[in-house]
Amino acid sequence: MSPPDRIRSRTEWAAAAALEYDATLVAAHTASALVATCILFDHDAASAAWNRALAVDPSDPEARVMRAAFDLCYTRGLFDESHAEMRAVIERDPLSVVAHAQYSVALSFADKFEEAIDVGVRARALDPNSFFAVWAHVNAVAYGGDPVEATELIPPLLPRYGRHPWLMMGLTAAYDRAGKLDQAEAVFLELLARSKNEYVQPAVVASTAEHAGHRAEALKFLRRAVEIRDPVLGAFVIHSPPMAKLRQERGFSEAIKDLGWDPSIFAGR
């Protein structure tokens, strides 16, 4: 959520230092994998780091869930394998909020929105104070559930979570899907104004702009996200529901080309 130029060097240093101090620590390899995914945008290096983490401890639940989310789902689009891994973790720990929330998000990536909603509701029940559980539920409803329900679900959450940009992004998508374009534009304009005075992830603004009907602005913010290496691109760009509409635009591939990714990873998306 912070400007990448403020955290990039510290992030890389912290992950490298963890490995140097204790290469047998699963969390050190997990940190390295997240840096490769969200800072370096190096998919192969990320996969290798996830594999090293699980080589240290194949049963580590956090490493298994995070690998299933970031590597198998967000990056590779191996949805069935990702979902099976998350279900296995949940079977061993049925009270894991993180596993349920990530499973909900992963289901939405595969367009299994009804299941994603059910699992998101379960995640929120396990921990009503977890923002990520809230986001998992909102993500599923906003992008694949009943859009009218989403427009009723999200607004009461905004004051509680400081009008979080991800929630506003989901609300804009819900308004768009419900045919309420004036309301979609109003949310986008609020987020656009905030981005002039505080840091808002440009990839999030890009998705919001697209659902508000501002295509040129959407592509501009997407290019900005690539330019500054917005970490959320590591999870959002290839398969995520928030980028689904923008991925269909003619200028999308050109906007992200500087990431250096193989275009084939977008096949079918």
C-alpha cells in the first residue's frame, strides 16, 4: 500500500538478510518469493523460492497457502491445483482465516463466484475484524455476484476501513455491472482526487477508471503502475477479476509490456 520507491530497497534487503541469517527458516524463503513476485516481477525466481520454502517444511500452512495463491493462482493460473492445495490446508486447520480468505479470492480468479462468496462469508465469520476476509467477500460479490447486492454491501464498510481504495474499486465495478454509471463515475472521481493528495496504488485507480467508463485514464494509470512497479500488479494483472475488463482493451498489452512478461501467460484471459 506504500509507494514502491519508499519500500523497494528495504524490502529486498530484509528478505536477503533473513536468508543470510537463517536459510532454514520457511518465512525467509516466503519473503524471498514475495519479493520476486511483487517487487522484481520475476515469475521463475518466485516459483523457485516457493519451492525452497516447502522443501524446508512441506507442511507449513502459510507457505502452502501463499504459494497456492501467488504462484499457482495469481501468476500461473493453475486454478485446480491452487484450490486443491488450499482445501488441503483448510482440512488440517478449519479455523484458518487466511486460508479461507485466500481460497475465496482464488475461486473468484477461476470465475467460481458462488463458491467464492460462500467461502468469503465463512472467512468473515471466522474473524469479523480481518480486512482481507472482508475484501475476499467483497471481491467475489462485486465482480461475480449480484451487483445490486454488492452496491448495498460495500458502502457501510467504507467508513470502517477508511474508504479503502480496494473497496471503492469493487464498488465501482458493482455500479458498472448494475448499470449505475453515474454512481460508478462518482466513486472514481473521489479516488482520482485522493490520488492527487495521497498515494493510491495506480493499478487500483486504473481498474476503477475502466469500470467508470474512463478508458484513457485507465490506461494512463496502468502505464503509471508499470512505471513505478506497483507491487499489486504481481497479483492483479494476469488473471484477477479487478483487471478482467481492462485486459480486454486494445492498449492493455502495450501498457504492460515493460514488465517483460511472456504474452502467452494471458492466453484465454
